[in-house]
Amino acid sequence: MNSAAIRDKVEEALRTVHDPEIPVNIYDLGLVYEIKVEEGKNVRVTMTLTAPACPVADDIMFEVQQKLEAIEGVEDAYVMLTFDPPWTRDMMSEEAKLELGFL
């Protein structure tokens, strides 16, 4: 599988991860800052959370890691958490804003 196909699978997997307090996936919430596919098999995801004190941070990070590792063709997955820049509602997709009533 080539890098573009793996990236598509990564995006698809990230759209299945939800913050239990918000009915929108982490990808459409804008929590995923960067996806890198290196050498066609190593995935690096840089992401944030809606708040640094998120009570389910560990659960979300663990779920992301598991889903990345389950993608066929991925040999190594690394999830990096950052709060720079801090997340804002402006980072959400139009669909997420509609679903949450921000539009």
C-alpha cells in the first residue's frame, strides 16, 4: 500500500475516534494537526485535545494508537500530543460546527 493510501486509511480511522463528551470525531473537531506517513509504513500523528485537563486524554490517545496500529501496512505508529497551538472552535470542520450548532 502506498503512502497516500495509508494516509487515507489513517484519516478514516481517526474519524472513528470520539471524545466521549462531544458527539463529533476527533478529525472533524480539528484535533488532528498533522499526519505523516514515512517510508510508506510508519505513521506519525500530531494531535491535541479540547483542553489540557481533558479527563479522558489517556483513553483517547490509547484508542488513536490502537486504531493506527490496526491499519494494514502500518508497521509503526506514533501519536504525539501537543497544546501548541491551543485548540479553538475555528479548527472544526464545517460539518462539525453544524452538528454542534455553531453555524
